[in-house]
Amino acid sequence: MKLPFLYLPLPSRQPEIPAIMKRRRFLVQSTTGLAATHLIAKSTMLNAATAQEPKRVVVGIMGLNRGKDLAANLLKIPGVEIKYACDADSKRAAAGAKFISESGGRPEAIQDFRRILDDKEVDALICAAPNHWHGPATILGCKAGKHVYVEKPACHNPQEGEWMVRAAQQNNRCVQVGNQRRSSPGYQAAMAKLHTGVLGKVYLARAFFNRLRGSIGVKTDAAPPESLDYDLWQGPAPRRPYRENILHYNWHWFWHWGNGELGNNGVHGLDLCRWGLQAGFPIRTVSNGGRYCFQDDQETPDTHDVSWQFEGGKQISYQGLSCSQHAPGPFVSFYGTEGYMEIEADGAYKIYNSANKVVDSGEKTSDGQPEHMKNFIDCIRANDPSKLNQPILSGHQSTLLCHLGNVAHRTDRAVHSLSSDGHWKDEGIPKNLWRRDYDPKWESQIST
């Protein structure tokens, strides 16, 4: 039987390629493949870098004394841009802008902080202006859609503190108060151990602040320097004549603009005491002190002892001396039924048992300023005020201790207050100590 014929096409024959041409084709194909691989790898790297690049945060700084220190910390945070350097004194604004430029920024020097609020590109206002500006600038900043970092004390008077809390909540803004030790790794570790009950029941916290300050002298009214917009510097405060011993620092010692050393530096230790005790608003405040060392224009005490009582059998005591460098002890200390703890300004701490023996300790870290600024920026990027280490409500509670201490001093009486909100019960205390008067041009803008 014959098999059927199967037609199978013959394979096509390709012309022979010379060896040298084969090598050239190989090199071209290899080079093309490597180039494509390189482009793919480069694109992947760029995409990864873009994905990891932090969100840009634009800020304006108001007040260029303390503001320069804050700027130096901000410039170390990737993705932060300082667009404005603002001060009512044009010379200080220019010097601040120069300092920031030398540190890597490119700010514009301005005098009126409302330029910052009007700029939609700006995400945050950094307020390091005098105390009488802290509350109004924060409130206006929140209303303008800005997040705010406000230096301590949170406000000039108790009413402003309540308005600030409301403004932050109503506008969903991050408002961080400059009690920077809340972000110190050393203090965080110490407080964590304190709150585990290592001292038993903690019933007393102590703080102090000493500084050798001289007399501010006696001055008469004068014309302000040409570089200073004194009307803008006063802002929401009722008008007072310019005197040479007010600016740029001694306003701290006048009730019209400042809160004395208790509000200037004492608030740092008081905030730590309240944090450690886990206390809110006090129920009783007493004060002793006066102006003992110099007879000059200063209104606030140079020697000040204040004590606050809280519900649950807790107390905070503070001693402030403006005419002595002698430190009476650690920055803050806590006393419990089973021992005590001492913490230094740099975050180093020691824990003692009832027999006065050291049972635990921690090394110094930092005062927390770099970490505090980063925490603020991180919360802006996350749009999450709940992650702030010192949000405005807590800052208001600590600052209110200063206000109540000063009220007790100025009225020469014990101040009994409500644990719910800190308002005093005594109707005989002047109302202008809770809520100040304002310049009519500003009042309607800041009240909420």
C-alpha cells in the first residue's frame, strides 16, 4: 500500500550573516536593552523619591527675637519653607530675614503680620510676638485658615485662652503652644514612669525659675524710633505712650502687655508640674511676693511664691526670683507616698525611694524644642490636631495657673476657682483681670 504524499514546506533559508555583523547587531541590541533598563530604573527611583518627599509646608514668622530660634529649628525639617520674616520694627525684620537667609531660607522681611494671613500659599503662622499678641494673632490665624504655633504663655489673659480653644476647634486648626519640654524625650520618659505609680500617690509638684535681672530704670514718654511701627506693635492693646524701657523686652514687666516672670518663664515648670500630677484646673490659688530689689518702672514682682490646690489632694508650688542666679533645686520635682522624682532642665531625672535611695534614673536629652517644632509640622501634614504634644487646651490650662497666680498677687487674696473651667467664684475680683479691654479697631476681630 502506498502512503499518501505529504507536502511539507521546506524551511526558508536565510542568507548567511557575516560574523562581524552578528557582533554589531548583538552590541546594538545589548546597548538598547541596557538603556531601556536604566530608564526604567531611573523612573522607578524618581517615583520612589517623589513618593517619599515630604509635603511642603509654608510658614510665616511673627516676632523676630525668639522667632529666630524657632526659624533655625524649622529649617532643619525637610519640606518646610519660611516665606515671611515679620516684625513691627523694620530693622528687626530685616535682621531676622538675613539670619534666616544665612541658615538656608529665603524669606521676605515685612512689618504687618496680616500679610501672612492674606497669603493663601501660607500654611502656618509662627507667633513669637509679645504676650499681648499671642491670643489675637492665634485667633485671627485660625479664622484665616492657618495652623498656629504660639509661644508661651498661650495668652495675655484668661478670656483669650478660651477664645483660642474655640477658634482652633471651630476651624479645625492645629494650634501648638510653645511649652517645648512636652516633646523632650527625657521628660516623656520621666513622665511615663511617674504615671505608672512608681512614687505611689503623687500629691506635690514643685518648680522654680531664677534669673539675675537688673533695674529697668525710670523713663518718661518719648517718640518711638523711626524703624518701629509702634501703633502696630500695640495692636489690640489700648494705646499707651512709648517709653524707652518698654521695648524690646521689658514689656514683660508691665501688666498692660506682659505677665511677669511667672508667665514669661515660670509657665514652663508649671506646665511640667501639671503634666506630672495629671491635674486640670485648680480650685484655690495663693500668692506672696513683691518688688523688693529695685524701685523703678517695673510693675510685676521680682520675688514671687505661688501655690495652687487641685481636687484629689494635689498641690503645685512655685518660687521665682528675678534678682538671683542661685538655684534652690532641680527644675521640677514630684513627691509621692513612696518616694520622689527630680528632673533637670535638660531632661535628666532621678527617682528616689522613701529611704532617699536612687532607684532609677535617665540621662539628659534635650529641652525638646526641635522635636516640638517637628511634632507641629507633622500634625499639619496629617491635618490632625489630636496628635499635638501641647495643644491649645492644655496650653490654656497651664497658662491659667500663671494668670490666677498674678490675680492672687494683684488682689492680695486667695482665689477660689472652679475645677471645671478655672473661673473664680469671688465676684469681687475685677472683671478686667479675666478679660482685658481692647482697642476698638481690633476687638470685634478677635472675640469669638
